[in-house]
Amino acid sequence: MAEIMATLPIVESELPPVTAQQPQLRVGVLLDSLLLPNWACHILDEMQRLEGVELIVIAVETDDSSVSSIANYDHTPKLVRLWCDLDRSFFSKRSAHHDAMAPRRFTPTNGVVITSCPAQSGIHAFIPQTISKLRSMQLDVLLNLSSMEPTRELQGIAKHGLWWFGDGNDLGTDLFWLLYERAAVFDNTLNISSSQFGTATLPGCCCAADKYSLFRNLTESYWRRWGPVQRGLNEIRYDGQVHSDRLVTLPASPHTRPRNRECAGLLIRLLGRMLHDCGLKFLQREEWFIAFRKIHGLSGSTSAKDDFTVLRPPAGHFYADPFVIEREGTTYIFFEDYSYASGKAVISFITINAEGECSPPQVALQEDYHLAYPCLFQWNREIYLLPETKNCQTIQLYRALNFPHQWEIAHVLQEDVSAVDSTLLSHDGKFWLFTSGLNSDGQGFDGDTELFLFFSSSLSGPWKPHPKNPVVTDVRNCRGAGQMQKWNGQLIRPAQDCSSIYGHAVVLNHIDVLSENDYRETPIAVISPEWLDRNLGTHTFNCSRTYEVLDGRVPVSRFWNGRDSARFETAPAAKPLFSGFNDV
């Protein structure tokens, strides 16, 4: 591979002059060659699409054929290398993404400048004339995707510093031990060296870890490298700098490279995991249910002794994503009603009267495609419903014609998108749309890791994307888990924690900043599964003036669950609903 990369010719473009008033962000990217790993090409492709960025590709000229931006494992023990090859062979066709390390030639568009700079062979360092040439470019950012060491000379070239990722072999070692220890998540980070704050790390995307495959974790990690680069560039474009308060100093990795003995231990662990999970999958499946109880005040202060009313679904169904609304003395709880037979869900509801009596479930809305997450929204005395319509490739808002039984499509907020758990908010004279999944589709769909924000002056649009999108990139605290709520006058956003498993818990976030230019939030409390005995997870929480509603799931037999129809049960709370609560 290195020999092929070294023989590719560089066609040099004319470098544009630097004007007194430079309208764009000048970003230089150091490469070993124009033949790159897929993940590096992905970063360059995305950077070319970014408005306000002038991309200058700088190819490093060296006679050293060992130079390559693709990591090699020549010194890896034989058993580890054999297992890595088998892992790659087995899981490459079962991965959500294409192989991040597969080579691809970068194709420049949109006036991208390509130039070259000579380096000294063997020591991976630039000659003085090259340093002078780089300085003359007056770069705002220098991103190092080459094998060049991040030297002090390189760190002082660009206005906003030198940006680079850690060594690929170190990443493989860290992810090996992550798999060995069955860690829930891993971080994607970007190193930044600047004269302002020295060397620090910009956190990127926190992803859920695969518990079976090193290849899938490596692939996911490499594909996510665009995230912290995009975040840093957005901060410079809109705020004029990378915020130093968001930078962290990470300790050196404590992991050593695995040996054959540790690889054998990992293989035993992986076999045990697979046998255990396959056995459970054959015998059981998870049944989602909804639960509700009265609350005491808007802050949701309930006692651990307060019982829940649990609505169990009939055989062949599950109930999830409850939303609650009160109207003319009656409480309505809308929820996803999924049928295994049809392979899709409708939106159903129950009512609770003033005496606490509950009606059986009734269908509120059904379409030819799957519906979920029935986000309720009131505006100008009308009631709207924003269900998940991912299978229709839309985000569409329904208006009640005859509440709660008859609805019409009022506005299509987004078209040709794969979006999940979209949530509407009216705040400070604008409408805000939170949604997830927009950066992925098909086999590689991921609705758990990135949160996108849009705003508009009207429900009918147009909807403008937030300049800091994605505004949240953390699988532990991203995907919507309910309607925004006001506690003590402060906005609270429920979000899902999907780190260890989809829908594990709900995290309540205080929205610190919500504007057309910025978004920030702080976690203040967690709803973990332990609020009810045998519960395995919770991924939606909502409340009205009178009731709080949430969902959960329990294991049931794949062959029989004993219920022909929906059933209400009384269940005592096992512990207080919130943990780690901090007053806002």
C-alpha cells in the first residue's frame, strides 16, 4: 500500500493569493498522498461542502516509502494478527459502514487547491523552506492527516493551531482493551496545539461500543473523526475561536499492546458473550409497556411509595413512547402501539377521567407506514401531533380536526430525510425542532448519536438549520426522550442514554443556551431502569400538570405472555424516579 501511495503523482494547483480581507476560513490539510483511507477522504469531502471554508491540500513529498497514513501492525503478535484478520473478514459484511481503512483517491471539487511540500526522508520533518512556504499561506487551521510528527514548528503555523489525531496503532490497542473489558462507549477526540492554550483535546462524538468486534469499533471510530473537526471549524466560523472551556486534557493511555495470551482470553470472553446472547434471543424478547402516576407539582416531586399504574400490551404488541396532554378535565396519554404481525405501529391513546378511571386503548392515527413517538404540541388553541415518520422519509406535523380521533397533515417540516424522535418547542418567539438521524440512512442508520436543531418563525417554515449542527454528539445524552418541560422557569430536555443498550435510561438536561447561534445544555438528573422491579430500560418521560408518564421494558417468553388484551396493573415503585438530581 505504501509503495502504491508513493508513486501517485501530485498535480499542483496554483495557490490563490491571500487578500487583506480574507472572506473564508483557510484550512490546510497535510497528506502523505492523494490515495487515502476512506475515513480521511470522508473528512476532505465534508470539508469541501462546508460553506465559508477554503480547502488547501498539501501533499508531503518524501522518498521514504514507509510513510503511510494507514496504520500497520507488523509488530503485532501472531494470534492477535490472525484474530484481527478473521474479525475483519467476518464483520466487514456485517458492519453498518464501509471499511474506513480501505484506500480511495481523493477527488477535489469546488476550487480546492492542491500543492506539495518536500520533507526530509527518514525523520518525517519539513525542511526550512517548506516551513516558510506553509507560513506564507496564512492558514487559519492546519489539519495533519499525514505521518508527519506534530512538531513545535508545525504548531505555530496556523492562526488556530495544528490539529491532528492520535496514532492508529494506539487506537487499535485502546479499542482492544475496551472490547476485552466490555466498555459501553468510546470517545472520538481531536488534538489541538495552539499558542493560546498549548496542547489540549477537543471532545468529539461519544459512540456506543460494539461488544463483539474490534473491526466494527475501529471502523466506527474512524468514520466519526469528522465530528470533532466539524465542531472546531464551526466554533471558529461563528464564534471566532475554539472555546477553550470545551477543551480537556486527557491522561496518557494506560493500555499496553495485547499479547497472544490476552488475545486468547478475549476470544474466550467473546464466545461466552455470543452463546449467552443467542440463548436469550432464542427464548425471550423484550416487551415495552407504559406507566403513569400522579405528580405533586411541576418539578415532578413524587415519593418512592407512590404506586404506578402500568398498561401491559396484549400478546404480539408492545406499547412505548407515551406523551400526555390534559383537555377539558380529561387526561389523554398517546403512545406507540406496535404490532409484530404487521411489522409497524399506529398511534393509540387512553383517557383518564377526574376519578382516575382509565379507558381501554383506542387508535388515534394510523398510516400505511410505521408511526412512533407521538409528540404532542399545542399552539393557538389547536393541538398538533408530530409522530416519527422515518419510513415515509419525512417529518410531518398533524393538526387535530376532531381531537383525539381525527387528524390531518398540516405541514411537512422536512422531506427526503431519515429522522427519529422529532420534538417541537416554542420559545422566545420562535419554533425549534430537535431531531436525530439526519446524517445516516439505510444499513448504517444511527439515530442515537447526533442531535440536530432547526428553527423557524412559523410552523409552516422555512426551517433553518442551526449553525452548530449537530448540537449534541453523545450517545449517552442525545436522542429525544420526550417533550421539553419547564421546571422552576427553566427549560428541561429529556434525552435517551443508549450507551449500553438502546433505550437504557433517560437523562434530563437543563438547556443553558438556546439561540440562533449557539446551543448548550447540562445534565441534571437521570431516570434509570431501577424505578420498577425487573425493568430493563426507559426511553421516554413526559408530564402534565397532573400526571407523569414513562415507559419501560421487561423480558417475556417468545412463545407465550398470557394476555389476550391490554391490561392495567398497579405496581409499586422500587425506588425514587430521579437520581443525581440537581436543582435548576
